[in-house]
Amino acid sequence: VRNTQLQGRTEETVGLYNECKCDFWSSLCEDSRQIGACDYAAEYCCGDYRYFEGYATFIYLNSPQCYCDFYNYAENELGYSLKPRALNINEEFTNPCGPFKIHWSSTYSDERESLEAIYNATNGHN
């Protein structure tokens, strides 16, 4: 599912996490080392992200650490840079490792999303 703002500047996945698809694609990624399978595995296992076209950067909304693990595996084991498959964009994922970028919002309608991003980025710790 894809959510695109009218300005065309931001795209975001919605409801991407899927445990069954995660198991299927991660097995293909690890066992057969099929490069494209790792792209799908990262998305279905790690969940939603937001892409900012003007900055060519990603914000990992559900699990930045999960994306970091897949990113490192693809780079170190396969010599490959992960690519987003859910959004039809021609970019590689930006490095999700290190200090995590957290989506902050000052509007009430985005408050829950911001709090969930903070919770996920800190693995539930204050």
C-alpha cells in the first residue's frame, strides 16, 4: 500500500509488515542468497518507512534496527545495497545504522505516529 502526498515530495508505506511474507522472503535471502529476496525480506520483516524525494533519504518508521541488520547483511555478505520494492522509486535504501532519525511532528493528527516512531527507535526504552 502506498501513501503519496500531493506535493510528490514524500512517499510512505502503510501496513507493510507481514510475518508470513517475512518468513518466506528471509529464507530465500539467507538460504539461496538471492539478492532481490533480501529487498522484500527487509520490507516485510521490518515494516513501514517514509521516503523524502527532495532529500533522497528514508525514515524507518517501525524498526530502524531491523533495517540496519538487513542493510549490514546485504552489504557484508552479498556486497549489495538494499532497494525499496514497495515504492516505485529508483533509489537504494540510505544507511539505517547509527543514530536513528526519528519522525517528529507538531500536529495532533501525527502525534501517535511520532510516539510510535520514538518507541520503535528506542526498542521500547525511555
